[in-house]
Amino acid sequence: MSDPLDLIAPVGALPIGDGWLPVADAADIVFPFDGSIVGRAPVSRAADSLTALEAAEAALSEVAALTTAQRKSILSAVHDRLAADAQRFEDLLVLETGKPRVDCRTEVNRTIVTLQATAEEVSHVHGETVPLDLQELGRGMIGYYTRKPAGVVVGIAGFNYPVLLATHKLAPAIAAGCPVIIKPAPNTPLATIELVAIVREVLAEHGVTGAAVQLVNGGPEVGETLVRDSRAQVVSFTGSAAIGHLIAGQAAPRKTLLELGSNTGFIVAADADIEAAVDAVLRGGFYANGQACISVQRVVLERPIAERFTERLLARMGELTVGDPRDIATNVAPVINAASADRIRATVERALAAGARLLTDAEIPAEGGLVPPLVLGDVPADAEVWREEIFGPVVCLTAVDSVDAAVDLVNDSRYGLQAAIYTASLESAFAAIERLEVGGVVVNEIPGFRSDIMPYGGVKDSGIGREGPRYAIEEFTVTRMAMIRPAPRKVTA
């Protein structure tokens, strides 16, 4: 394994302003698997957020003036650098997130695809003409609109996919011509700082100010300072619903793009391929240690196949390897920290006390960061493990009489990010696509399947706005209308 801490970012400094700003504070970054210290991350303060905002505002005109060719070239160069450095990023992500290596590899690959796709979308940032003569007063007039950079973008990312989530904000901001300030989660900042260091090297090679892409790292006060400031014209946040709602209030009336949590529904129809559906739950319920907003949580089975599905799922749970996330064979490892594990255990214990059954025979450790893959049955409909996002390796099963009833049950949630259905029936598939109250429906694949070029986002308490290169670029731009009445041509004798 390459040395993941062979870092290019300067020690004790953060990319704030045009250069690297020395900061006095630092925090240990801990490997969730064994509690060892991975490294030290510089920590900024609220005053540093103000410095970053001032620098971003000063860079507005320069970044907005970048040509289409320049923006594309910058993103393409970042793509090439990251692709060449993929192994080091994978190693670093394993250590600071504690995710299994296979999931960290997926994160790096998706990040590379996102950069490539965003570079390709740069040339599509344009407006269109509008027929003003739909109104009689518009006869003879010319109407069109263009897209202009919205202003400074603040991007706040979650801990579970730190580099990918930062790139979902950083790359479209560059494409749109907006300076961007990234704030990673405090417990997983190292790989994101490295990403920004690479971006800044590329910016320098293109003669662009480093203030185009900055990063602050710290506690809630650091992010709140950014969000509340009127210079931040767009705030893009990925994280919990509770924090997302708070950010929406703090940023108002400025634009927020919120990609929040969910308790993903997974429907298995009576005509489904049972083995394929079981395989999907094994893949989709426990990847990233269950710490994914679209991991399988609520499995709704049509009654004729419920018993057979349950038997097959339990029989195959042994296929999941629990262990060291550095091992490519590991599927599940300790969650991000002991506090998260305690929360997950307490949620499961409350469900069991209310009548749910633990269907797996894995012993649940009383303390520490490990929560083994768990399957619950007979979960009360009002139990927190059913109603809210568990964000851990826990799957709940229930049975209903029809696909229609399954859709109703999945919709009975305050969340609506993504859902899935396994069925051999086109009628059932399209009925689910039409009726499920979510931002995306996946048929015969895990709901965790997310294409980074699709318009990704949720409804209800799962957020607002859409990510994906083309769609985030639109979110980071504003339209400017132009309505022209040509002056009458003067006739000279």
C-alpha cells in the first residue's frame, strides 16, 4: 500500500485566500477501525470563514470571466491528476472514513467520473431564445436569456463520502464560473484538503487565483459563519435532515441546495427474481457500513414470497465479511465513531423492546464502533428504526398484500430520496415509478445505484434541488433576460 499521508498540502495551513493560511489549531483524525491516529488536520475558526468569503468575493469577476475553454481545461486537468493519484486517495479514504476498501475505491472512481462529466458539460452552459411575439406587444422584438454565475458558492459535505460530495459542489461551481468555499466534515477532512490542493495547483498552472477554490475546516461555528453571510449566494449541503433544515433557515432568502437523509424503501414483488433481490439487499443495505443516505433500510415484501425471501436473506448473511476495512474482502467495518454506534444500538434496542424481532444471530457488542449487519422483522410502524434514517448496517423487513400496498407503505414517510422495486412486470415497475414519492426510482437494481450524471436529489424532508453536473451547474447559475426592440432604421434621402 502506498503511504496515504504523503500529503502535498502544507502542514498547519488551509487553502484560504489566494494562498495557504497558517492556522493555530489542529485536530487528530482517527481510524475508526482501531482508534489509531491517522494524522493531524488543521482547524480554522469563524474569523477564517470571513477571510475566505472576502477573498471569494474579490475573485468573483476573475472567475466569472473564465472562458468556456479555460473552465473545461481546469476540470479536465483535475480529472487527470486525480486519476493518476487514485490509489493514494483510496488509501487515505479507508483510514479517515473507516469505509471498506471496496467502497472507497468506488468513491474515487465516481469522483473521477464526476470531474470528467462536468468538464464535458461546461460547453452546455447557455440559454435560449424566447418567442416574445406570443404577446402582441412583443411583435418584432427579440428575446433570449443567458446563464450567469450566481456568485460565491458554499459547499458543505458529509463524512461518509467526503471527496465525492465535495466534488459534487466544487466541480459544478468551477463550470458555472463561481468561486467556491468547501467545508468538509471535521472528522474526515484530509482527503478533501488534498483534493483542493490538487485543484489549486491546476488553477495556478492556468493563471487563476487560488481564491477560486478555498476550504475551511472546523466546528459548526465555522460553517454557520459562511451560511449566514449574504456574500454566500448559494449554499449546497449534503448531510442530515436536521442540519439541512437549520441551514435552510440560516441561509434564507438565499438559495440552498440540500441533499439530505432518507429511510430508503425497497419493494420486492411476488414475481421478482428472489435471489437477485436478496443479493441486492446484501449489496445495498450494508455498503459503506450502512452509512449512505440511499442504503436499503425498509424492505417491503409481497406476502406470497415474504417467507422465502427472508429465509434466503438470512441464509446468505454469512457472505458478508466483517473486519478490517483495509482488506478488499471486507464488507462491513466499524462505523465512523463510537457515538454513532451507540445511537444505532440504542435505536435497535428500542425497536426490540417495542416488539420487533432480531432475525440475525450476530452478537451486538455493547460498546465500541462495530455494529454487525442486522436484519429486523415485525418492526412496529411507529418505531424510530422504521420511521427515521438509521445510517448504519440495519435492514428491516415487513410483508404486505400487494405492490400497491407496498408503494403506500414506502410513501408513508417524511423522506423521499430514492427507492427501488424488484419485479418482472413492466406494469408494476411503471406504476412504482409513477406513484413513489421520491427523487428517483430504481428498477431491478439497488437503490444505492446512483449515476453521477443524473439529476440526483429528493423530495419532502430529503431535500431540495438537484445534483449531477448539468443540474448542479444550473443551480449555481442565474438567468439573465434580454428583450430587444430593434430601433427603426432611419431612411436617408
